[in-house]
Amino acid sequence: MRTARRYIASEIYRSTTAVLLVLLGLFTFFSLIDELDKVNESFSLFSLLYLEALQIPTRLYDLLPIGLLIGAIIALAGLAQRNELVILRVSGVSSAKLLFMLWLICLPIMAGAFILSEFAAPVAEIKTSELSLKYLGKANGGRMDTGYWFREPDPAGNSRIINIASMSESGNVSDINIITYDSGTGQFLDFSHAENGFFKENILTLNNIVQTQSTVNIEEALADPQAPVGAVAKTVSIPSITLETTLTPERLLAGELQPERMSVVSLLDYISYLDDNQLQTNRQIVALWRKGSYPFTLLVMMTIAAPISFMQTRRGGASAKIFLGILLGVGFFMFNQLALNLGMLSNLPAWSTALTPNILGLAVALIALYLMESRRTIKDHSKTVRNHAK
């Protein structure tokens, strides 16, 4: 049994590796063609190739489930075509045992996916964002036309909104606007504009600040319409100022990255920051659940490959099974994205949005295996009855 598992594992690993190399090559090539028009004097072809190389861990993370499905189908279909699976079945190995064997084979892939998800892909994505900021003036995340927006309490208990027009590598920022207002009454307190600044841990240092401070109580001024109108604000210039903030360079980059590209530790830290400042965390929580269910997705892909590969070869050659596997992989990816979008729009629980496609895929695959095993048992019983009758 151990020898058979090792042999099947080597076939699946080899086929999956080949499929992933092909998919990575295709997606990298198409992305390279799409980005060629950005090459100029400040953004060389070498810089573009470097950015594309940094995208390989992220693409591998995205393509691994589909690559595993197609690779497992190719390997198992080849074994079935050479009647090697039939030999295992005749020797008393049931579909359930074969499926358990496939799950054991999937464990090293799940471990590799964890390393890829938590270490390689986030580091590569952060480096890609930093270089995109350096070469192109923008990162890969969802930057608004007005820049990046953050909200947090200040040390005095007031609320402030920080708007950063642009960021550069190493936590440097420029064109910063800060609006401070009383968190209890909502009264405007001051507006500050700084030319540039930089983050170091939880300290934001701003340079060349122009600050407009409110000098009246709005409620009192509006309560007496006969009161004389005086100056409502004053403007002061400040060469440099240091602010305590809950933001860090890591959280700045977290605002740049898609939640799915962050590690679990960074994602939990960013969710904590958003919760502390009463900001929406739906997308981040869904991303956390999806990252947690990612190893389960690989297990589902291996389970889906099993009934397709166990089908009799005379009902369709290996090419038909591979084509069916590609259709199922693309269909599962589309259904997964549809579930994500519907879950976000309908405000469904994060766990249901992340787990529903996997649970449905696993259920369909297990039912197919059960039906195949039942039909095989009935055929074997009928054959035994006919032999006894003769």
C-alpha cells in the first residue's frame, strides 16, 4: 500500500508541476504583453521583467488549485489507461481507500501552499507594491483618485481623518491632509496640510505644515444670529510636527494590498486597526476565512479529480477527462468568485461565503464516488451470480 501511494504521489506531483509551469508561463506572458506599453525612460524593460518575476509567487498561489485538479486528473487518467488503477481495485482497494490515499498525497501540497500563502506571496506582493510606487507612482492596490484615506482617534480623544495623496517606498509620504474634529459634537477643530512626511513605527513626522484652526464654537455662533461676525479661523505655518498615530508603514502597505494577498498575521493586525477605528472589515474578514479555507480547497480539488479519473477509459479517453477537468476547474473558480461577490453584496456571513463552494464541490465529488462504487458493487454481484448460474 505504501509503495502504491508513493508511486501515485510521484505521478501526481510530476503532472501538477508540469501543468503549473505551463499555466505560469502563459499568464506571465500575457501579463508581460499587456504591460509593455508602460515601458519608457524611467521604467525599463528590465524593471518590467523584475516586477513580473515578483508576481510569480502570487500567480502560483492563485493557480495552484486549478493546476492540482488538472495535474491529478492527468496522472490518474494515465494510471487508469494503463490499467494500473484496475489492478489496485482488483487487489481489494476500494474507492474510499483510494480517496484516502489521495488525501494523504495532498498533505505535502497543502503544507507548501501554507508556506507560499504566509511567507512567499505576501513578501513578493509588498516588494511589488514598493517597486510599483517607485517606478510607476502607484501600487497594485485600490488607490482612489484622491489618494489614501485613514481615520483614527488622536491622543486628545478627538477624531482625525488622514488623506495621503501619494506614498513612496520606505514609508515616505507626500501631500498630506489631516482633518481633526471633536468626536463627541462633531465640531471642526483644524485642518492641516503638509508637503511631505515619513512614518517610523507609530510616529508620523510632517514637514512644512499650513494649519487652519477654528476659533469659534459653531453651535454658539449659530445660536445668536445678532452676534457680530468675527474671524472664524486662523492660519498658522509650522516647519515640522510629530504626531502619534496608529498607522505604521506596514498598515500603510496593507491599505495598498488586496486582503487576499496579505498574510494571516498582517490581516489580523489590519482588521484590529479597522475595528478600533469603526471602519468596515467585511472584505478583510471574508479574505481571512478564504485564506483559512485555502488548504481545504486543495483537498476538494483532489476529491473532484478522483471520480473523473476512476471512470472507465472506454467511456472516454484521457484527453476527454483532462478537458472535463479543465472545465470543472474554470467552473469552480467562477463559482467561487460569484459566491464571493454575492456574499459581499448580500452581507452574508464570511464563513458561508468562503466555505460554500468548497462544501458543495466536496459533496458532489463524494456523491459521484459513492454512485460509482455502488454501481461497481452491483456489477460485481451480477457477474458472480452469472458465474454461479453457469
